[in-house]
Amino acid sequence: MSAGISSAPMQVSGSKPPSVPHVDIDPFAIDFFDDLYPAQEALREAGSVVYLDKWNVYGVARYAQVHAVLNDPQTFCSSRGVGLSDFKKEKPWRPPSLILEADPPAHTRTRAVLSKVLSPAVMKQIRDRFAAAAEAKVDELLRRRHIDAIADLAEAYPLSVFPDAMGLQQEGREHLLAYAGVVFNAFGPPNELRQTAIERSAPHQAYVAEQCQRKNLTPGGFGACIHAFSDSGEIRPDEAPLLVRSLLSAGLDTTVNGLGAAVYCLARFPDEMARLRANPSLARNAFEEAVRFESPVQTFFRTTTREVEIGGHMIGEGEKVLMFLGAANRDPRRWDEPDRYDITRKTSGHVGFGSGIHMCVGQLVARLEGEVVLAALARRGVAIEIDGPVKRRYNNTLRGLESLPITIKPA
Ligand code: 8QM
């Protein structure tokens, strides 16, 4: 792929800031997904902010600028959408999320409710169930030996715990991953991935809309818990279904790709798998490091609410800014040996879950799933070997694999 960088001539005189480097990289193209790291390095090295000519948006790929944009939600808003589409100019493909695509003060109430639904106290209630399911899954896979780590573990495990934790009916669950695929493709530009996904989305949208209704959510689950907050007045009854929709949008495919990332890391770096077997209490950090290393959620946009300076460059109002979370998570300005998967690394500060007021509200569920699966692999003394062709899955926002054939056996 071409990673050409050009720059308009420097201003000859006066106090104008240097112009933003233009890059002709398309970060939503298949050849970008196939060969990510040279292009991400080019984006970081081109400047603290770049202009992506293919989609007419600004981009930030260095850790400092990604972190700064995430932590200035007044200037870099979410209410105009966190995909390429500007909700001020284009009708959103679905009613906007009441949390992801909202700014304070509207965001504050909905965020508080989901924080309580997914709180540490709730994690304590579900932990034993999630751990038992992880151990049962690993035991099953050890009996089979030759498996696909994506379908049989990264998808199968979350599907065995998350829909039940939500309180969903059995029927129609096959729509969940399909729906999430649409959601994450829809953040991207109007390329083939996005257009095809939205074209085929109607049955998945119909399923999700129906399951968000109070009558379809089992008592005790996250979904019923959200509706219960409308009784106490923190949210209106009409807001509850859309907040359930947020968990159905963001709660499954993310952990599928997080777990897929972790298994792919442990398969490629057997010395790290050996360290994990020797010390299963490293499971939680091994998962966190996989989230940094692979960054399952690769990118998000913000929209500027005013003229603003980034790294010495002036950006006008109403501009889309693409944040490269995955590139920031491998920025050598921030990380020692960023391309090394190290299960004892100090991972804090990575932006794989975002940062600031929008930082992943489901992060405790994600970490719980990651921890109990990796701990089960470690405690069973598992060794992982790739034994077939690794196939990538293409999505405008999510990074992960379609297929990861492995042998899983006692070390
Ligand atoms: C991505 O619908 C939503 O509220 C929502 C959808 C997708 C995400 C988050 C929230 C970041 C994981």
C-alpha cells in the first residue's frame, strides 16, 4: 500500500502555524487492516496531527494527542457522532446512543445509570458464574484439542455468559454478533464495509429493538436492572430501551475480539503463555496487555466544537478528528518496546478502553471475562499452538480474526 506523505509549502513569513501534513493513507481499507503497523508508524511520524485526504478528516495517532482529545470532551464532542458521519449534517443510521453519542449534561445521567448496572458490586454477584463457565469451556476444548480459537472460544465463551447476564430470551441470539458487526462498521466511512452492513441490518435492528423492551428482559439481568432505574426516576422510561441497546451494541463483539486478541497473543508468544501457567494470577494483566497490544477497538472520531490548537496546528470548528487508539497504544514516545507482548507490563494509561468521561463503562465485565478465561487456561496448564491458516476479520472499527486454528493441550 502507499503511505505517501506530502505537505503544503511552509508559510514564508508571518506567525501562521505550519500547515498540517496531508497523508494519503486510508485507515478503513483492507490493505491497511492487512498491514497495520507500518501505516500506523507513518501516521505517528507524519506529525502530531495529520489530515487524511481520502476522507477529509484530521487524525491523531500519537499517544499524547489521542489522550488529550479524549480528555477534552467540551472541545471534542461526541454528540455529533463518534463515526465519520456528522449528525449535524447527516441523519444517523439509527437513533443516537444516549451514552456514546452524548455530551454532558445529557451524558452524565445515562453514564451514572450504566456505571451502577455494571458496578464492582454487580461483578461480585456474577463472578462465580462467569468463572465456572470459563473452566467448563476450557475443559471442553481440551477434550477436543483441535479447535478454532475464534468460533469455539472467543465467541463461544461470551455467548455462554453475556446474553444470560443481560437477561435475554434464548430465541434470536444469533442476531447479536451480526448487529454488533453493523454498529462497528457504521462508525466508518461510507465504504463497502459500511454500506453492505447497513443494507442488511434490518432484521438485526428489529431483533434488538424488540429485546430492549422491559417485558422481554428476565428479572435480575443487566437489562431489567436498567429498566429498574426508570422507576427511581434517574432516567425516563423511554430512555431505558436505548440504554439496553447500548449494552447489546457494545457488550459482546468487543469481548469477543478482546478474548481473540489474548489467545492470539498467547499463541504467538509461548514464553508469555509459560509465564502465565507459572503464575495464573497474571491472567488479568495478560488480558489487559492484549487489549493494549491488539486494541480491538481501533479508532473513534470526535467533532470539534470550536477552533482549537493540537500540537501547534489550528483546527477549525465542526471538523471530524479521527483518534487512532491502536497507534497510540504502540507509540514508542509512551511505551518501552511497544511491539512486545509482555504480560507483566505496567499497562495503565493504555487507551484501548478509551480515557476520560466516555471510558468504557463495561470495562469491569470485559476484564472479568478476560481474567477468568486466561486463568482457566493457566490453571489447566494449557499450551497453545497455531496449526492452520490465520484469517483476519474486516471491520471499520474492530480489529480481530475470523479464524485462528489452534491445538490446545497440556504443556
Ligand atoms: C463501542 O450503542 C452504544 O452506546 C455503544 C456502541 C458501541 C460502543 C459503545 C457504546 C465502544 C465500544
